[in-house]
Amino acid sequence: MPTDSHQLARAVARLNRRLRQERQTDLTPTQLSVLGSIRQLGSATPGAIAQHERVQPPSITRTLTCLVDEGLALREPHPDDGRQVLISVSDKGEAVLAEERDRRDQWLAHRLAALTTPERKTLREATALLERLADG
């Protein structure tokens, strides 16, 4: 018999997979995640972005280079540390994120509309708990 943790992990993975299917960008899931992290962090060092993504700094370098080369992110010198750079989202990157977010949100809103009011309330309450689990 599946445990609560198994059922939750499976449901979250299935929903995540379904949301990824709504993507229409050529970016990989990793590139899209990193771009979203940069947007969330604001202008940040590669080390800070790697920490936010929970990966080692060397492994984020290739992704950041691709995002900069595609014009989705900007690389600027750090104003206080000449050895560092700051990465930020470009206008083009903002547009890609907004388009992907809108597409995903439209699909999800359509699915949520099919639920009952109590079911939607339960999901709103569960959202906070899922955020706590993800941050832990």
C-alpha cells in the first residue's frame, strides 16, 4: 500500500509533468527554472543563483552562458567586486517567462474551474504547506 509520502510525491510529479507539457519554448526545463530564479532573485551572482537552484556553481555556468547567448539574460560586472559578475533577466527573458507563465496559468485555471468550491479551498490551503515542504 502506498504511503502518504509516496502518493504526494507521485501527484506532485504528475502535475509538474503536465504543466511542463504546456510549455512551448525551446528552453530546457533547467534553463527555464534558472531564468525564473534569476527573475525572482533580481540581479545576482552565479553563486547566488546556483545556491537558489541548489546546484554547485560550476554546473550553473553552462546554463547561464546559454541564457546570456540567447539574449534572455544579461551579464554585467559586479560594482563592488571585479572578480564577480551579476546576472539579470533581459526584456526578452521577461517576455518568455511571462508567456510561459500565462500559458501554464490558463491551463491550470481551466482545470481548477472544474473543481468544487471546497476542493479549490483545500488546494489553496495545501499550497502553503507545499511551499513549506519545498523550502525545508
